Amino acid sequence: MTSLDIHQILDCLPHRYPILLVDRVLELVPGERIKALKNVSVNEPFFPGHYPHHPVMPGVLIVEALAQAAAILSFKSMGDAPDENAVYYFAGIDGARFKKPVTPGDQLILDVSIIAHRRGVWKYAATASVDGQKAAEAELMCTVRRIE
């Protein structure tokens, strides 16, 4: 089992501020699963507009954080890292459900497991939780594509 700090995460993902949504990898078992952490700060760029009177992390960004954790898992499972000629895309999002609002000060735990990997498409079971309570869940499909 492996853990990764922010510098190792930056080596795995092309994402940067303000869209980098993984702060630490707590556990990683290549070919199986990842458990990662997103510290949700009141300083996030989306909170002033979502919503000024009651800040809530947008559900699409929770799903994006899960996808970024999935990307790290995929790259570590392949023994590879992205380069300027590759992009990691969503291929599908199924069964997305949002159970609990995520607010400033929360630590969002991202649990992602590989369900299948065929012909360059990865399928994952993904859950985001706060304080042991499920905040969101979805099945994600992602793929790496070369760009010209």
C-alpha cells in the first residue's frame, strides 16, 4: 500500500489550481483501489458564488475530485504518468447520487475502486464521504486519449 504527497500527485495529474481537487493520497493499491483526501477550504474559488449565504461544494466538483483520484489510480496501475500529448477524459457517469452537502472545513475522503479495464476504458466504483458519512457516489468511466 502506497501514499502520495502533493508533489507526487502533481507528477500524476496534469490538473493545477484552481481545478486540482486531490490534496493527498492516503492509500493506493495499484490495480485495485485508492483512498485520497481533499481538504475543503473556505478559500475555494467556487464558494463566493455557490452560495454566498450558505457555501456548498458543487456536486460536479465532488465527482471531478473522484475522477482525479481515479486518474491517479489508473496511471499508477499502468506504471505510467500523463504527458502533454495525453488527456484523461470522462467517458461516462452512472448512478451519481448526492447524500450530504460538503461545506468549508470538511475533509472529503475519496474512495475509488476499479471495476473493469477494457480497451483503454476504465470503470470505477466511487464514493466521497465526510466524517464517515457518504456525501456522494457514482460509477465513473474514464479513458486516456492522445492529442495531436
